[in-house]
Amino acid sequence: MKDLYLMRHGQTLFNVLKKIQGWCDSPLTEDGKKQALAAKELLKDIPFDHYYSSTAERSCDTLELITDKPYTRVKGLKERYFSVFEGESEALNPQLNQYDQFFPLVGGETDKDVETRMVTTLTDIMNKEDHQCVLAVSHAGACAAFLGVWNNADHIFKQYGFPNCSILHFHYDEGKFIFVDVMIPEI
């Protein structure tokens, strides 16, 4: 059995300003950097053999605060694409359960698009022979979409929350991911 640790990036300027990020980017805040360092402490005894990050700067910067080892940037770990609403106020967001009726109309991704991309990407990563214990840094929406394929994401997030730098731990075996727990670093 293999282990995947799927982590949300640290807090960003757009998180603080309540702006839709998606594929656009903003830098980590000082709290975001502290969250990453707290996650580093939480993960210090886990023997990772490979590291991956979304291509977004916020994810790469988070991972670079956790490890100085080489990592691979992967587009498949990116956040949901919100099209013309990227960089706009979160006040413009519809209710979460209405994203699929709204964002695709303006060229954005559906839940299924994000689920498929994340499952394909993470399955490809975990199927590599020498990948026994992997840390991958991604985004809240992308992590939620992935978790929702294997477990009840709403229930887990209501129970634990999913603040910046939270980590979802999964076992991986024969093409299936089994949710283990959520790790939340404290700053």
C-alpha cells in the first residue's frame, strides 16, 4: 500500500482579499508562509520519496518552504478554472452547489472536469513504481473535488474544516484511494 498526502497551499493575498483565484495567482502572505512551516513540522517524520506541486506560484512557494528537495510541477494539480471571474470578488460566486450551472457558461470548468483531471493526475503519479510516499501541493477546490470521488467531502470538511496548508492523507492500492485523515497544522 502506498501513501499520498494531498495538501492545500498556504494563505495568499487573494485569500485575504476574498478574490477568486482559480488559475490566476497571488503571493503567499506572511501567515501563509508560517502555515507552510507549521506543515513542514507536522510532516517532518514522513519519509516522502517524491514531491509534486500545481504549477501555480502559491503551491510551488508552499512546497519550497516544506522541502529543499527537487519536485515536479504538474498542470493537472491546478485549481478549478473560473474563466472571466478569476481575480474578481468572491461576492460574485454563486452558491457552491450552483458552480456547474454558472462557470461553464462563461468558459470555466465543471466539477467533473476538475475531478477527472485530479484523479487522472494523481493516479498516474501513484502508479509509478518508485512512488511509495508522495506529497502533492494543490488547491482547496481541486482537493475537495478529488476527495469527493473517494469519500463524502462535505462531511469531512464540516467535521475538520480545510484551512490553508491542510493535508488530506490517502492510502493508494490497485487504482483506489482510501481516505485516512486530515492533518491541520497550527500556527
